[in-house]
Amino acid sequence: MLTGKSVADLVLVVEDEAAARAGMEQLLRGAGYDAVGAPNGQAALDLLRSGIRPRAILLDLMMPVMDGWAFRREQLRDPQLAHIPVIVLSALHHGWVEGIPPTLPKPIDVRQLLDELHDVLSPPISGGR
């Protein structure tokens, strides 16, 4: 279990469909990331509040128990979690929705997802001299 640990390239996959979540975790591991999954926003918050600190979160919007919008509101309210970047994956919403970062459409384009994840996890280039 990853509780209490910070893994350098850990990604949290929040997706209610078990097969999709497992496939995303496998894809991430194959690309060199570590991955942990949660079936809904509440389970994801529970993991985060137990001490797991992923470098990024892949977030579905439409889920039972706690959807992606509610998860995002709670994440942003918590100063310990607000800084973790989120990539939304949704069949319903594309572009920017209030409180939700830009989304990638489902079905997922693997190359686009990995490029977006790389961009989110890459340190910013300093413009100063």
C-alpha cells in the first residue's frame, strides 16, 4: 500500500468503471508511471487524506457517490490537496467548465493523454537569466 508515501511519478486515476480504471493504470505503468485507482471522488479524497500524494490526478466527471465536480470543489478547498494538478477525462464535457481544468475527450487518445500528463508534470522553464 502507498499510504503515507510520496511516489515521484504517482498518478491517481479516479474512474468508476473498473475495467477503464484498470486499463488506465496499466497504461500509466507501461509509460513509466506508478498508478493507484479510486472508484469515485470520495474514495479518491479518502486516499489523498490518508497521505498519498500523487503528482497528478486523472479525473472522470460522471461517477456515483461523489462525482468529479464535487471532488474538484473539495480538492480546491483543502490547502494540502489544491496544488495537485488534475486532468479531466470525460465523454460529456470538453474544454473548460467552471472549476474544472481543460478536459480530454473519451475515448482516450493515449498519445494525447501521455503528452498532457508529461506537460503537467514537467517543471516550468524559467525565463529569467
